Amino acid sequence: MTSPTILKIAVNVPLSRLFDYLPPDGIAAIQPGSRVIVPFGRREKIGVVMAQSDSSELPTGKIRQCLATLEDEPVLSAEDLRLISFTSDYYHHPIGEVVAAALPALLRQGKPLFPTLAFVAISDAGASADVEELARRAPRQAELLESIRAAGGNGIDIESLTELIPTWRRAAKPLLEKGMIVRFDAKADAEPLQCDVAASPGPELNDDQCAAVAMLRQQEGFATFLLDGVTGSGKTEVYLQVIRDVLADNRQVLILVPEIGLTPQLVARLRQRLGIEPVVLHSRLSDVDRLTAWRNARQALAKLVVGTRSAVFTPMPDLGLIVVDEEHDQSLKQQEGLRYSARDLAIARAKHRDVRVILGSATPTLESLQNCREGNFTQLLLPERAGGAKPPSMRLIDLNRAAAAEGLSEPLATAIEDHIVADGQVLLFLNRRGFAPTLICAACSHIAECERCDSRLTVHARDRSLRCHHCGANKPLPEQCPECGAAVKPLGEGTERLEEALVQRFPNYRVRRIDSDSTQQKGAIEEALAAAEQGEADILIGTQMLSKGHHFPKLTLVGVINADQGLFGTDFRSGERLAQSIVQVAGRAGRESRPGVVLIQTAFPDHPFWQRLITGGYQRVANESLAEREDSRWPPFTRLAMIRSAAHKQQDALAFLQRATELIRIEKPEYLRVLGPVNAPMARKAGRYRAQLLIQSSDRRSLHTLLAILRPALEAEPTARKVRWSIDVDPIELF
Ligand code: ADP
Ligand code: ZN
């Protein structure tokens, strides 16, 4: 007798293991990648078969049986499962939760992969019926019978029928009763995506672009390229060439972008230049639309998939290329639940599939630059702007000499005037929404703070509220100090306040604020960006979201209102981040024929950071930061993992991490440095106390060996029951 097949099943629970089950009665085995319903404790859960085996650690009598399978064919391929397993191993995250993150919500809930539609079709009796005779007595029925007959043996789905004959239902009833037509449910045929624009040619590539394309074309099989090109250097044109090659080969292309709401221009450009309708995957899709897009990619009907970070898991059987645009952008990293870097997973996936991956940025991460130096990535440089546009010039405005009223200094105000008079457009960058970041009492200096977080409340003048930007708390703006009753006043500037100041100062200019408050409604971002692009505003005020990737043809002046917080950040990445955000926002200026100017207001004009940035640009900041990181042993020269915990009581959060420290010590890690446990920089958020433990290692392997032991040990820890905890591998925020 052969031993029964054991199914190794991933179940969506926070445990780092697979569960053994037997196939349901009458089924010999179920292929990996299939969803099944399993008894789990006293409940039923949906699981995914990861592997089949002939052995189990459990005695055969103890292994439970699956209740049912949900598919005729596996939803996930062997390649999809490989990426999922890799993700679970690398990020030390429970496999069942990784599977859940990789599946669209409807599949997670057990809905079918293919929607079933109701169809009607002609029966034998209907096929031989005398339609002319019927037409004399019941013309409607005859008309319907003709239409259904015309659809052939497979019938017609009722949606299409409704389009054809909106009132068909009344005539269908007698036909059904007479047995002339039949009704049944069936899978809908997948429809290839239609695109109504023909591919249009782009500009002729310049020498640097040609060299980059040639390098990319030389490569067959896996390689990681860093397309390191200044803003407006024509990186997208390089992607387009290579994408076209891959599509011509009838293979699929995956493009990952930081935030899709912010990149309608990219999607429109892909459509126009390639004559292909991109399938767009992002968090604002409805569940049904997401499943449809996912299925089309899985069937290889979608040739071009553009998506935000979770799109890295999209099944693509004919994958031929991955592009990660703006590879430095922090939104490519998921910061909660399964904490993964879509960029790093894209590289792993490209390696598994033996295809090229292109990372593009004007401000690459130091990790990627170091990978180029070490020969792991191939660096492709585009040092100049394409099509004759000049790089913007950058200058500082010393706030010690030119005081700013409401955030606006006189030299900046004068420059704004000059640029608009010369028919230019102005972008003012202030990465703080709301009216003012602090509300202070003029008499007793009491500051309005969040009750649930260790943070100040932001004044929002438009709707007269005080809001916490960390937990979302919202209350009415008080007129008086709750402590002493004196008048309160807002301190510091946010985008709302700047907007007010500009409207007062320049009553004849059109001012438009674009931040997450002003673009809450669906379609509002797209509308605001289109208006900005068409020059329907003279002055744009924006947060980080306006600094990314956009092309505003008329824009000639960028003003950075306040960047000084970034100069003194405690995170070892603050310098890199500040340089990235300034260079990116500066990159919006002068992208066409007129030169761009960037003015940066600072109270610390002598800070070495500014000297580096202004004399040597991002490259110099990056080079010097890399040297500093090497000296101080921070990434990319070491590897990090952060263990975080949060609890209602501070001592619980710390006790759990204390246990983690003890468990680490048992593993005698000579190569590891353990920092903490300590309270998180924001020790209380949304009512929970937060603590953290940082593990630093000189090599990747020892860190991962340790985490592989630590994770299951922590899952079994009694102190874990009182906390929420997580492991963050390669953390990008140390809070
Ligand atoms: P990036 O992606 O590096 O920001 P884009 O590909 O968006 O740059 O190009 C910036 C602008 O320059 C676009 O308007 C683009 O059409 C134009 N452009 C790109 N390459 C060329 C070229 N070789 N000749 C002329 N214009 C170009
Ligand atoms: Zn709060």
C-alpha cells in the first residue's frame, strides 16, 4: 500500500509554519497553488496548498482531512509559490499571511477565480421551431428566438443579451416554458484588452540614452540595472524602448511605481507610445476590478501591468522584464503587516525568472549605488537633461537676513513675482499640511497635544479643527487655552497658512494647494495635476506628493519653504532623504526650454549639507554619505532588522523585547550588535506604548540565521500575548 499524499497547506494565521492535511474523500491529491477549505481548530479556513509530501510529523491518524477544494486548476503557479516562499523566508513572516497578501481579496475570501455568468442558449426544440409561424402570433418571442439562435450553440450571456434587447426577459418566459431555450451558468470568456490608440513614435534618443538601451539589449537573462539619470534625462524613453522589445517578443512587462494616483501621466504615456492598454493595479481599485486585472495578468492577456508595491506579486506567466520606477521612493516599502520592499522583491523575482530588472531614479538609494560599486548592479548613467533642457540652478535664501512672514521671505516673494510676470509657473514645496503644526497659548505656553500619541496637534484652519497626523484624532479648534483661558495662537507654517499668505500677497494670481487634504475626493488628484500641467494655476503649493515625477511644462521656479528639520534628523538616513526630496522637487523646474531656478529658505546656510548639495548635487551628497556610513557601520555596509512591539502598558512592550534579547544571547551571536530595547522615538501612538530592538549585523547570513530561530521562539513566547509585535528586515525607518 502506498502512503497517502500529505498536503502542506498555508493558512492565514500568524504562525510560521505549514499545516498538514489529507485530501478530501475521493480526491487523490491536490496540486500546489490550489485553494482548499480546511478544518482549523473548531472553525473552517481557506488555505493554499504549498506542496505535497508523503510524510508528516504527525501520526497518520491525527492528520485531518481537507473539506473541499475550491478550484479546477491552481490559482497560483509554481513560480508564484516560489516568490511567496522566498518572501516568507526573507522577511521572516508567516507564510499564510504572505499568501494572503499575494492574493486579491475576493480570492482570499474563497470567491471563484473566474466569474460565472448566466447564459441562455437555444435548445433542440428551439432550433427546429418555425420562427415565421411564431412571429405571426408572438413577434417579440420570435425576435428573441432569432437572436439567441444567432448566438450559436454556446448561447449568449444575459448581459450582452440585455444590450441587444433590453426587454428580453418578458419574451423569454414563454420560450423557457416551451423548452425552446435553456438557461445555465458558465464561466465568462476572458476578453483581450482593447486599446483605441495606435502606438506613436517618440523622440530620437540621444547618445546617453542609446548607450543605456544598447547595454540593456546586450543582456539576456537576469541582471539588475540601475538607470541613474537626472530628472528629465529621459529615463522613461529608455524604459519604453526595452519594453517595446519585450512586448514584440510577446512577453509581459511589470512596471512598479510608488503611487499610481500621482502618475496618471506615466500611464497615459505608456498607452500612447505603446498602443497597449496598461492594466493598472493600485489600492483604490474595487475588489472586482482588482480580481479582473489580476486574472488578466495571470492569463497573460494583460501584457503590460503597472502597479504599486503589492503588484510585485501579480502572476505573470510570460514575464520578460520588470521596471521599478523611482526606486528610492519610500512608498515601495510596505511599513505594516508584511513589511517588504517591492524593489528588493522585484530583483528576487527577476532572478527566479531569469529576466532583466531596471531600477530607475534621479536620486538612487545608497544601497543601490553601493550595489553598483560592488558589481552586483550595472549602472547606466544619463547625466544630462534630454532635449536641450538645462539643469535647474539652486540657491539658498538665508532666513537670518531675510526674515520670513508666514513662511514667505521677501527674496522668495520677489522671485515669485518675477517668474509669473515672465509667464512662468511657481511651485512652493512645504512638507507639512494643515495651517500650523503647533497651537500654543500666548500666556502660559501650553501646547495642544494628542491624548493618544506623544505628538502635537496640527491646526487646520479651513475646517477649524485640531488634528493628530499620527492617529487621525480630530477635535474642534479651541478659542482659548484649556489651562488658563488666555488666547491661543498657531505657531509655524503648514500648506494652508502659506496658501492664505500667498492669496493676500498676490490677489491677482491663481494659487492652488495640492496636498492630501485638498485631494480627498476620488479623481481630485488627477484633476489637480491636470490643471497644474495645463498652467491653470500660477502658484502651486504642495507637499511631498507634488514633488514626484510630474512634468509641468510652464514651471520655472521652485521654492523650498522649510527644509531645516531634515538637517538635524536623528535617523542615519535623514541626509539622504533630504537630498532626495529637494532634488526631486527641484527636478520639476525648467523641464522645457526655459531654465529653472530653485530657491531654498534656510536658517542654517552654512550647514555642510547645503554646501555639498549646491556644489556637487545629489551625487556628492551620496558619495560623502556612503563614506560616512562605511565609517559608522550603517547600511549598506551592515544589515539591520528591527523588532517592534506595542502594548497598552509600557512594561509589557519592553518585557517582550527583553525576552527577545535573552533569546538572541542564547544564540551567541558574535557578528551581531543588539541595540535596545528602548522606547520608540514616538513612545506612544494611538494609545499604545511602543518599544523597539535593533539588530545589526556585518553580514546578511548571520542575521538571517538568527531571525529564523528567533521568529518561532517569539511566536511561542508567553510575553508575546500581551503585545503586538513584528520583525522588520531591512527597515527604512528607525522609529
Ligand atoms: P525622466 O523619466 O528621466 O524624468 P522623461 O523620459 O520623462 O525623463 O523625459 C523628460 C522630457 O524629455 C519628456 O518631455 C520627454 O519627452 C523628453 N525627452 C526624452 N528623451 C528625449 C530625447 N532624446 N529628445 C528629445 N526629448 C526627449
Ligand atoms: Zn494622535
